[in-house]
Amino acid sequence: MFKSNEPPVSLFSFQDIITTLTGIMIFFLLILVISLFEIAENSPQDQSAPVYTEWREIQKQNILLRRQISEISQDIKKYRQRLQQLAEQDEGALTLEKRRLQEQLALKTEKLNTLRKKLADLEHQLFVEDKRRQDAAARKQQLAAEQQEIRKAQQALPELQNRIHALKKEIIKRQKVNITLDRNISERPLLIECSRALIKIVDPRTNTVKEFKLRTPAASDMIVEVIDYLKTLPVYKYYFVFLIRPSAAGYMDFLHTKLRTKAIPGAKYGIEPILESEECF
């Protein structure tokens, strides 16, 4: 119930709502202004900001698109002019133009195929020449290495010749067997040269070479003959030196067994291996 001196409708609630909305709008406006200031700080003026980088990319793309649009527009204009020119010609002229273009196309195609074939030939020739150049370079490098090896060999040749000369002297020196007995041995050395099929002994009584040859497949008979001969000598005067060549290794065990079992009583002996090419007598 309103009083008699009061208006029948009160607008205070509406005014409150209007005032509240006005405050809210002002508040949003302030926030918007602050956001604009922040955006202005990161505006394209700051060239290092991500926004400016995107802007530059968009600007480049825009320029590129404008250029493409311009080129396409020019092409469309040319096509329209060409269509207009063709529309003005009659059917016969178009047929002749088509035939002429087909002939030109055939000639261009033939020329293109010829050029492609020449290009293929030139590329093959270039490949062959490049391979030949690589082979020549490799051969040149190989020849340089061989020449260097030849120079090294020529430099080392005098030393090699000296070594060969020294080895020849050593070979000549070693062709003769040099026997050196221990000082405790007072007996005279008696050399017995043993090879596969022959045993030679210098007879101390006649100073001649006595030979015992292999007469059977087994060498035992030949060794028995040698031992029987040595028994005829005054064994106390001699020191038997058995010189064994590599070819006599087959009966070496049998000879050693015979000597150990005192086949020659009172005999002193030694066994020495020698080369097949060494000379004893």
C-alpha cells in the first residue's frame, strides 16, 4: 500500500539496475583499455615480438598473392583476347590455324626428340669421358706410386748388392763343414758323412774316401757295413763325427740305437746335422 502523498510507481529499483550496469560497463571499458595498452606494447613496433613475425609473414604472403592474382588476371585477359580473335574467324580459318598449329607441334616434337637424343648421347659421352678421366687420374697416381717405389728400390739397390755379396761369401764359407771338438776330447776326429743312399768315410790309413751305398730298401744293411768297418780301426785314436744330412733322417734313429748299444766297443762319437748342400770332403 502506498501512501497518499507518494507516487503510485517507484523507479528506485530501475535506477539501481541502471547504475549497476553503468558501473559494470565502465569496469569492462577499463579492462579493455588496459588490454589495448598491452597489445600496443607488443604491436609491430617491436620487431622481435611473435605478432610482428606473423605480420611480416602475412604481409609477404599478401604481396605474393597480389602478384599471382595480377599474373592470372593478365593471362585471363590474353585468353579473352585470343578467344575474341578466334570468334571473329570463320570455320575454315580455324581449321587452317589448327592444321598449322598441329604441323608446328609435330615439328617441335620431332626437334624435341632429336634434342633429347643428342642430350642422351652427350650425357653418355660425358660419362665415358669422366670415367676415362678418373681412370687416367688413378693410373697417373699409380704410376707416381710405382715411380716412387722404383726410386726407393734404386736407393736401396747398393745396400742389397752389398748384402748379396756378403751372403755369397757366407755361402762359400759355409760350403765346407768346420768341425770344432771340445777341449776335453784328445782323439782325432773322423768324419762320417751320411746321406739317404750313401755314407762316406775318409779312410785314415789310405787317406781315401770310402763309400757305403744303399743296396736294399732298408738302410740297416748299409749302417751295419759302416759299423763293421769302423770296428777295424783303432777306436781309441779317433772320435767318430757323424754328419747327418736331411735325407738321412730316415735311418737316424736306427744308427743312434746302434751306437748307444755299444755296437763299437770303446768308441766315442758325436752327431751333427748339416745342410744337404754342404761339402764335407
